[in-house]
Amino acid sequence: MHTVSGGEVAGILVAVFWAILVSFLAVALARLAQTLKATTKLVADVTDQAVPLLADASTAVRSAQTQIERVDAIASDVQEVTSNASALSTTVASTFGGPLVKVAAFGYGVRRAISGRKDADVPAKTPRRTVIVGRAVSRGRGKKD
């Protein structure tokens, strides 16, 4: 029989340790390779989906810009119409305002003159009074009696 020396036993232990270590490293590397493969597939899928989304987003931004330009044009047209309406209103007021005030004043004067003749024949009415907590108050002037 052959006897095994201490150095040979130590060599066998180191060889077994290295074999176990290499096995663990091989398993870890295999799992790392699977993870990298899955990550690569995930990145490829995201890229495949992101490119159309970016194209759609670009189209939406261009459409929004077009709509903003249209709204801006409409707003400037509305502002122009508003300024034109204001100018027209000022022109109409200055052109017809003075004569209309004069006609209205004349009509008021004629009505006053006509009603003054009728009131001379009819006796004056007594003003209405309202009673508030035991005292009479004239409606026209608000004076106490």
C-alpha cells in the first residue's frame, strides 16, 4: 500500500477546493449570461416600441404647433375685429350722439310742456306715505312727519 503524505493530502484538498470554486464560478457566469441575454432582449423590445412612440410624439408636437399657429391667427383676427368694432362704436357715438341727445331733450321738453298744461286743470295728488313703527315717512323725500 501506498502511504499518502501531508503534502499530497494538502494538494488534493486544494484541487477539490479549486474544483468547487470553478463550479460555483461557472454557475454564476451561466446565470450572468442568461441575465445579459434577457436584458439584451428587453432593451431590443423597448427600442422597438420606443421608436414608433417617438415618431407619434413628434407627429403630435407638430400637430399641436399647427393648431397653436391657427389659434394665434384667430386671436389676431379677433383683436382686429374688436378694434374695428370699437372704432365704429366711437364713430357712431360721435356722429349720432350729439343730435340724438338734442332730439331727446327737445322731446322731453315738449312732454313737460304738454303735461304742465294738463296738471294745471287737475288738483295735485297727496304724496303716499308709509307707516314704519308708528311714524309716517314720505316716500318721495324720506322726511319724518
